[in-house]
Amino acid sequence: MSIEYLDGIRLYRVLSAGLLRVLEREDYLNEINVFPVPDADTGTNMAYTLSVIKDDIQQNVHSNIADMSNLIADSSLDGARGNAGSILAQFLVGLAEGLQNHTKVTTQQFAEAVKIGKQYAYQALLNPVEGTILTVISDWSDALHRFSDKYSDFVEVFARALKIAQKSVKETPKKLKVLAKAGVVDAGGQGFADLLQGIQKFISEGKIRKISISIPSLFKKPNLKEISFNEKYQYCTECIIIGDSINRIKLKDQLMVLGDSLIIAGSKHKAKVHIHTDRPKTVFEICQSFGKVSKDKADDMLQQQKDAHRQHKRIALVVDSTADLPDSILEDRNIHVVPVRLNFGDKHYIDKVTLTSEEFWDELQNNPIHPKTSQPSPGDFRRQYQFLATHYESAISIHLPAINSGTMQSALTASKTLTNFPTTVIDSNSLSIGIGLIAIRAAEAINANKTHDEIINDINNAIKNTKIYILLHTLEYIVRGGRISKSKKTIADLLHAHPILSLDEKGKIVTDGKIFGKKNLYDRFLKYIEKKIPPNSQYRIGIAHGNCEQRARKFEKHFINKIGKSSVFFSQIGPGLGTHAGTNAMGIAVQIQDNQIND
């Protein structure tokens, strides 16, 4: 049966069919991903981009192809992820531009629209590279033009053009040396060809069904000895800009000096920015000068490359950035971090990515606007879990108590979307360095090759045996944050009272004790902590300070002398706790050892 026209409903259906194909090839595409960064996420990024489109518009399908393509283009910008996903989104934006003023199209009209999509895809990149998804799009577009002049049947035109696209994919190593060295084709180009093949199968058979496709039997994994990890830039940085008249040329000129792999997709009203950089904060600041910025993220590509190509254990460990551990421990223990968000008025930050702990304390002391923190979104967790799913068998995710934050709910919501990747989300019943100590115990259990259930049991024991105590030097910040009234601060000031906070068995923050007077305040806090430690017990100590490192180092030295350096962990309080605890606060976490984990 021939197909003489394409309308909005058919466009949605063919895109859905193509998505199924990409989803089934996701792992394969990740395996062969070596350009521009060998971080093994091209399949995940393309599948995510297409899934967002399908999920966003499935309840709003139009028969008018112009309306439908506009919805697809807009959604693709929101969901675009990674290099290939951003290029694909820009292609769809151009396609929508070419489909304007049409209710349905012939093969020739569709070929003309695809040509515009191709032009948009090339224009989005600062330095277009051949031998990538761009080449495959270009060759497919040219083929559509040739065959649409001869045939009016979409089935015939798509089938013939698909063969050209598949040939183009096979030839990508001839155009890009890094692919030839690794012995693979371009992952983005292969993903686009897979999308086209899913579409072709649907229009030729008339129904969407899963296509059982495995990694080709002749497939060889990339020869990583012949390629080097891309460590030039750390962060894959992305955001959406909404504005009245976004000057994309000017925006490109300002961003191009900050990194590479720069892609600016979209229109003068909505733009998607993608760049590899070490300065995500500067990227977002520039973008904010062009309009309202949203959906900002900065993924650690160095961590992703390690997950993809270096040996690691079967189970991934995730925390949010309120687990105040230094970078050295996070890297050494292979702990993945999903950052919380915070803002000082209209200045938005990603914790420990666009705002370091040191910068946070400076801003807290000098900015008259008190900061507000917000939990990572389910999408933030979903992106992390999706990536880990391609390299690990399961994941364990440890977070702030549910009673104090929506972080737990975001993680739970995201974990439920990945039915084939077991992810256990755990309430830490702790804060700051207390969560950090629990995460360290979890990492040790993972390193000891324990089963998922055994690790959960060890974590639950660690939670029961971990207690954090937080000394507030002043109540000024907790009042500014609205956690207590000014009248209570007035009374505490009159009494020279310094509360010591902790958490009860439900995770609620409570006052565990008070110290009166400023004389020898921290020495008395130390004695308070030592009274909480059972006699003759083995324990670990976590120390986190609120911009008072010199005092905190004395605590560190004291405990090192008592229990040894390997049992004492030192860090700085981040925004999650610091927003309310304020400067000169001190957090001490005590973890009684249960000797259940054999290192």
C-alpha cells in the first residue's frame, strides 16, 4: 500500500516508531560512542531526547503537520541532551520551519522541509565536523530530494533514502580519524540511521511493533588503546534560554571562547545551548544576559568516561550534594553526586558546580538576600540513573531525610521510570558529613563485592549507628531562613545560648542540647561530643565547618590523635546545611563501627 501524503498524525506515529528502534539500540550506540568524547552516552542521550518528545506530545496530537511539527520542535529543545541530541533537536526545529503553511505534505514537500532541517543542523555548530550525524543527515536529505522527484510514494522514497543513510554511516570512519582508530562508525550517525529504519519498518508494515535487534555479531568494541580520553574540559553544560529576540550569532561569539562542542539550537524565542567547558558558571551568566535560563545542568564528563571505560564494581552509589564530602573522597570511592540547586534572589546556582562551598560562604555573608535551596528535580535524577544503567547492574541512592526535603521524592519518582535498572533510594536520617559517613560505609560494602541486599543491610546499620551534632554559633541565619522566630533568637541572645542540633529517629531536626556563653565555646562542644561516644567503642568522626577551618582543624587533630587519620573525615559545610546553620557553625558526625564490612 502506497502512502501519498504525510500529515501531523502520521508524523507523530513515524517518530514514535523510530524511537522504539533507538531505544532497542541504546546500549549498542553507547558502546561505540568515541566522538566527540568517549563517555558512552550517545544512545542514552538520543533515546532521552526522543522519549521526552513522545511523552510531551502524546496527548496533544494534531492532524495539521505544521502544528504537529512545531510541538515536536519545541519539545525537542526541552529534551535535547548531549551532542547528538542537540543536533537532532536543531534538525527538528528546521524541519518544523520547512513544514510551516502545510496541513499535509507530499514527498517533494517533505524533502524540501528536510533540506531546511539539514541547514539548521549545520548552522547550530560552531565547527561542523564531517563523519558524524551531520553527514548522515546531509546524505539522507540529498537522497530524499533525488528520489522524491521520481516517486510520490513515501514508502518507496524512504526505503531508497534509508539505504543511502546506512551507506553514509558505514563510511563515517573514512571521514573522521578517531572513528577509524577505534574501529567503529559514528554513534550519532548510527542512531539517526536507526531512527530512520524504525520509521521505514512502520510505514512499510503499517503498524508499530518492537524490533528485536541485538548488537551485530561482527561488532567489535572500540579499540580504546587507539584513542585517548577527552580530558580537555570537564563539564557537558546545557541550558534553555527563553527570550523575545535571542541573537544566536552574538551568543555563539561570546560562548565560543569558553570551550568546544558548542551547539546553539532553536529560534530567536527559544534556544538550547550545549557546550563542553570548565566554566559552566560563566556559560550560564552569559546565557542569562540573553533571556531567562532554565533546565541548566552540567554533567561531569570525566566521571562519565571513567564509568564507561574503566573497571568498577557492579553497583553504583549516588548521593545528593548535601553529603558534604571532599572531591578526593568522592572520586576515590566512586560516589556519584546529583547537585541541589540554590538561589540568591534571581541568581541561580548548581551546588558545587557553578558555586563552590567557598563562594557560597562569601555570598552568604555579603549578599543581603538570604539564599533558598531547592531539591534536584526528578529529571536530574533520571538523567543520572539512565547513564548509570548503561554501565552498572543496579544503584543505591542515599539522600536527605524526606521530612526535611523533597530530594527523596525526586529520587524515588525518577527510580520508578527505569524498570530494568534496580535502584534503591534510602533516607539517610542525617545531614551533611553524616550522610557522607553513611555513603563511605556504602562504598566500602560495594567495594567488598557484597550483594545489593547485603549492602542495603549494611547501610541501614550505618544509619542507626551514625549521629550528627551541629553547633550554631549564631541564630541569625536560621531566623533569616524562617526556621525559628526572631523572638526566640532574642531570648537565646540574652541567655548567650548556642543550640546543638541533631535529628530524631524520624529525621526531624531537634535541639539536642545547649551551650551557654561564648567562652571556650568550641572546646565545650568537643567535650559534649565525646560524652556522646560510648566508652571503649570503635568509631569514625566526620567534621564539617561553616567557614571556620582553623577551628575545625583543631577538632581534626584531636580526633586523629585518638583514633587515627584513616577514621577522621574533614570537609566544609555546603549550602544544604549552611543556608540555615550560618557562618562558624560546626557539624560533627559520630559513626560507631559495627565491624560488618570487611575491606
